[in-house]
Amino acid sequence: MSDKKINIAIVGLGFGAEFIPIYQKHPNANLVAISQRNETKLNALGDAFGIEKRYLAYDELLQDDEIDAVHINTPIPDHGAQSIKALKAGKHVACTVPMATTVEECEEIVRLTEETGLTYMMMETVVYAREFLYMKELYDNGELGKVQFLKASHQQDMDGWPNYWPGLPPMHYATHCVGPVLGLTRGEAEYVSCFGSGTIREELIKEYNSPFAVETTHIKFRNSDVSAQVYRSLFDVARQYRESFEVYGSKKSVEWPLIEGKPLVVHTAKKPEPEIPEEMECPDFAKLLPKEIQPFTTGGVYDEDDNTHLSFTQGAGHGGSHPHLVHAFVDALVQNHSPYPNAKQSANITCVGILAHESALKGGEIIKLPEFTFEK
């Protein structure tokens, strides 16, 4: 392993605090600074983890020449603008999902990475969760056979969440279900068609002028005969939190459990009918990581009952994905290769959701993904 070190700053310390000890223990990372607008919280975390450089102002952090890369964990509306600022300041960027809230911001991020040669990675948890990594291993080994169809969902009750969440159109935050259907085969979405269903409360509708309780999108893959279906709900739908992913192949299919904590179900073709399904306890994939950060697939900052963060609690620890995300980003910088998802791939994933909502408002009209989101 290379002994090169990347100097990292974490921006946003709610959910972002989860990544502090992972970067501190990664053999190729130096966590040199943290940033948070709340000075009390900033100092508390800085003291707890022994981090000297602390910034209240993001713009001031970007002027620090010691910092090679930023990991952004701020509210959704800030992602696009803050990523663009960081790239213009010469910093590599890792950013929590989604990449941005407009197609134009996604395009600007892609343009800047192409002009500067800097690295951008959207930190999509599901494509590094143990369940996805298990299915990806089956796919890479040929055990699924030909992939025939993919399906995913992300359902969550967002009542009580602050600021920009009330009334948010379901597909505007769709990366947790779009990411895995594209990520398994490293496919690209060519066009989408989406239908809205149901109606949320009047006081929620007015926030974004969006009435739909559920949005369901069909995704046609580019240069492929495969399509996928994803669906999403945020308000006024009775459902336990669920990030799910299902793949249907000619030899094997794998289905996410309906209830959190239950086993995956693997279906194997040509067995006697009662023997086709098999419950599978998903293995952990810490083996893919440097030994120093392997323990973080099963524990971290938010793994104690008296120290929880709602996104982590509802998401069941995000499938042990956090150290995988850190390693994918840091290793890409150390080895000078493209992480998954890179800027174009992140734009393709994010724009699916943005354009799907536009399609729903137009009664399911087919909308093509823009050319700048295509790699191949």
C-alpha cells in the first residue's frame, strides 16, 4: 500500500461526525480540519477528536492551502454550490447525496472536474452497503447470469424533519434507489418516465408545488436491453424506513427483505419449486478495507443508544457503508483513478431523480438524460 497521505477537511458535523474517526484511522488520510456553523458543536467535536483546525466559515476553509480535499455533509440545498466552490478553489470533493438540486449545478460540477482534473465523488451509501456488495459480488462472478430487471425503493417518513424537508418531491432525493440499479452493472440511464400517485397534505403541497405521495419511475438503460423501476415516498405513506434493492437474473435473483433486519432472499433457477428461495444472512465486506478501518462496518460515532443521529438510526447504519465510502474516495486520490460514482456517474444518478419529478408533473412524459451525464 502507498504511504501517500491526503489532507481532508469535513464540512458539516451532524451526520458528518460519523466520518471523523474513519478518516483519522485510514492509513492514507490526514483529517486536518473540520467545519460547522455552530461554534459550540464545532469546538466540542474538535476537542473530542483532537482536531486543531476548526472553521465556522466555509469560504475561509477553502482558502487553506493545507487542505487537499473536502468531504461535504451539509443540507441538501447547499451541495451543488459548495461542491462548485470547492472545485474552483482547487479542492477534490466528496459530497453526501444528492449531488445537487438542479441539472445546471450537476453540469457545472462535471465541467469543472473536466477542466481542472480534480476528483468528485458522490458518497452514495447504498452502493457500498454490505447487501449491495453481496449482490455485486454475485454479478461480477457471473452467478446471477444475465441481468433481466432491477428494482429499488426508498421509503421514509420525513414528518418532523427540519427546514427544506417538508413537502420535498419524492424523486428529488432518489439516489438511494437510483444508485444501486445503475451501480450494479455500472449502467447509465438514457431516459425516464415517472408517475405520481396519491396526494400529500395541503400544507406540504405548497412548499414545492408538488402533490404526490409516491413517485414511481421507469429507467431505460443506455446501450442495454435492461430497464429498472424505482419508487419513493416521504410523507403520508405508512411504511417502515426501507432502502431496498432487487436484482433479477437468469440464474439467480436476490430480493431485499420487506422488514428491516430480516435476511435477503436468493432465488436459484431450475431447482424444485419449494427449493428455489433461500434466506441468506448477508456477509459483512470489511475484508475489502484496510485493516485499520474494518471495525467501522459494524460500529461508529452513532452506534450508541444515547448518541444517535436520525439518518443513521433510520437507515440501519447504512449497511456498514461509511468506511467503504472513505476508502473509495481516498484510494482514488492516492492511486489517481476514478472513484464510483465519479462526477458524470453522480450526475446521471442525480439527474434521474430531478427529471423523473419533471416527468411526473407532465403525466409520465419520457425525458432523456442530458449528454453531459454519459461516459461511454
